[in-house]
Amino acid sequence: MGLLALSDPVGLLSVAGQGGAGSGPRLRRLSRSAVLTYGTVLLVTCWWGPGLLGLFGISLVICTMAMGLFLFLLLTPRLRQ
């Protein structure tokens, strides 16, 4: 669920929509490829993510804490401005 929240699918709809309407074939192909890649990664992460993490001995709690720390460190310089 965190990957879905961070990737902002609603905000990306306009980008994907622009790739198909009135654009050249290269941009349409690129847009289609990006949407399919995003969807595939999201589905694979949802289905096999916890099992793959368990294979390496990583719990979901640790991943949640690491993502929170990463976002904190990413946003801290912006808060100081």
C-alpha cells in the first residue's frame, strides 16, 4: 500500500492520458510502456513482496520504519527553508 501512496496514481493519470491523445507514435509507445511497467511492478510487489522479504529475513515492520526514516531525511531539508 505504501508503494501505491508514494507513486500517486491519480496524479499520473493526466500524464498517461496526454501520452495517448494527439501525440506522436513515439510518445504513445513510451506512455504505454510506462503504464504497463508501473502496473506490473505494483502487482508483483503486492503479490510476492512479503514472501520475497521473508526469504531474506526482512519483516514488513522494518520496511515501514525504513521508509519512514527515508522520507523524513528526504523532507527535512525542505522543512528548514
